[in-house]
Amino acid sequence: MPAPPPAPVAVVAEPAPIATERKSWFDKLKTGLRKTGTGIQAVFVNAQIDDALYEELESALLMADTGVKATEFLLDDLKGRVKRQMATDASQVKRLLADAVTDLLKPLEKPLVIGEYTPTVIMVAGVNGAGKTTSIGKLTKHLATEGASVLLAAADTFRAAAREQLLVWADRNTVEIVSNEGGDPSAVSFDAVNAGKARGKDVVLVDTAGRLPTQLHLMDELKKIKRVVTKADATAPHEVLLVIDGNTGQNALAQVRAFDETLGLTGLIVTKLDGTAKGGVLCAIARERPIPVYFIGVGEKLEDLETFNAREFAQALLG
Ligand SMILES: Nc1nc2c(ncn2[C@@H]2O[C@H](COP(=O)(O)OP(=O)(O)O)[C@@H](O)[C@H]2O)c(=O)[nH]1
Ligand SMILES: [Mg+2]
């Protein structure tokens, strides 16, 4: 087993002042979302309010993976706003679009609540490489910063490396971990929830193996993990989160639908919004499966997890 890298203590112990943190996050998000297609903001440069503007806007929204339905909805909504406000120049239209996107995304804005149950059991699912394990590491840091004690369940027992990866995160965050190499993921989850109860932990985070919604036996396994968690604690799981890669585009919506049907999702974490993100997909989710976005991932480091804010996201999306 390779030795885990040294813990970056400073990162955990000395967070930057909130305002700076929030700004740097906003910049990262904006830079990421700017890479989106031709860029929505470009449509408004030296533009008149005419059919051509709306047509270009339609293409730009589709390029950003907003999807046909949400794009149609936004354009209709925008035209209404433009009429009511009697907007006369393109920059006003851009501001009104930001309002329309904000209003559409607002229902997704919801905080993750800890403390109603002890422990709060959070199950985390998603396809391979979506960023589950990384997000669990970041979330652990976020929770630890707020004073919550966290127990990690390494229920991704498929890949030996997955357990090691979580162990590194556990080490970094000085939290405890329940794992069983090559063991049954349901058994690990069951043990972890019991251990969480016995040790008085505030949160138990269950990391699961990546799977595609089309892999029915693996989706059944997720259901089994959920059932077994309920056996260990009748009120659990309290949260079932899906992690989606912000670059996945419209396929993310298909993932949200499929995992929601199998598990009954309570929240989303959208990762990699610092990359060549197709951020418009959140509009599609808001329109078609409005499941709260608890957090967004804007980088690979521990502190690169932020709560979702509809207004900020809309501003970043529009550049
Ligand atoms: N740029 C960036 N990379 C991320 C983010 N979240 C995860 N990753 C990277 O995505 C890859 C897969 O992450 P991992 O957590 O192992 O995915 P899992 O298979 O779902 O557990 C790793 O290289 C992570 O560093 C993010 O918000 N931004
Ligand atoms: Mg993983």
C-alpha cells in the first residue's frame, strides 16, 4: 500500500476570509462556465433587440446544454419580461435573462441540514468518475469546519483504489472510516451506521461505487444498500445525494431521472463547474426534475466546494 500523502493541515486550519473565498469561487465558476459553447454573453455584444438576437440566444442556450424545454421556457419568459420592462437595448435584455435564469434556478437553492438526526446518514451515488469520493472529502471538511463529527463508510468495495482514496481523505480530515476490503457494500454501510450510532457521530457519509443507470444489477445493489441502512436506523438514510459531473451535459438530466427513480434523491452535488462546464444543464434539471443542488464543485482541492446560489450561478453563466 503506498503511503498516503502528507495532510495539508494549513488548508483545513486556516480558511481565507469568507468574502475572498466566495469571490475566488465565483471567478472559478465564471471562468469555467465561460468556456461553455460560444458563450451566452457574446450574443449580447453590439446586438439589437430583434428576432436574430433571440435566435442566437436560443443556439447559445442549447450549446450550454440547457435543453430544448428549458430553453423554450426561458425564451418565452424573457420575451415577456422584455415587453413588460419595455427594454430598449441588449444589455437590459441580458439583465432580464439573468433574472429569468435566477427565478428558474431558485427552487434548487436549499441548504443541507444536519442535526435533526444523530447521526445524519447521507448516502452518495453517481456514475464512475463523477466526483463522489472527492466531493465526500470536501463535504467532510465542510462539515468538520462547522464542528460536526463525521464517519465515512467505504462502501465502494469494488476498486481497491477507491478504499485507499477515501482513506487518504479520511486521514486529511482526521475523521474515522469504516471499510472492509472486498467486502459487501451493504454490510459495510450497515456496520458504519451502527458504528455512527455507537460512537455518537453527527454524520455518516456512505461512499458508493460508480454505476450507470443502465446497469440494473448495480442499481439493485444501491437499493439494497439503502434498505440495509434503514435496517440499521429506521429513520435513515436522511439524505440520498447524486453527484453529477457538470460536463456531462444533457446526460446529467437522464442520470438525475434514473437515480431518482431508483433511490428517491434528496439532493445533488454538481462537480467540475470550473472546467469546460455545460452549466445550462441546471436549468434543464430545474425545469424537469427540480432536485435541490446542495453543493457545487469548482476544483480538485478540499476547499473547492460551495453552496449553490441561483443568482450567482446565473451571473456566472451569463458572463
Ligand atoms: N476540476 C475538478 N475536478 C474534479 C472535481 N470533482 C472531482 N474532480 C476530479 O474528478 C476525478 C474523479 O473524481 P472521484 O472523486 O474519484 O470520482 P468518483 O469515481 O465519482 O468517486 C478526480 O480526478 C477528481 O480530482 C471538481 O469539482 N473540479
Ligand atoms: Mg469514488
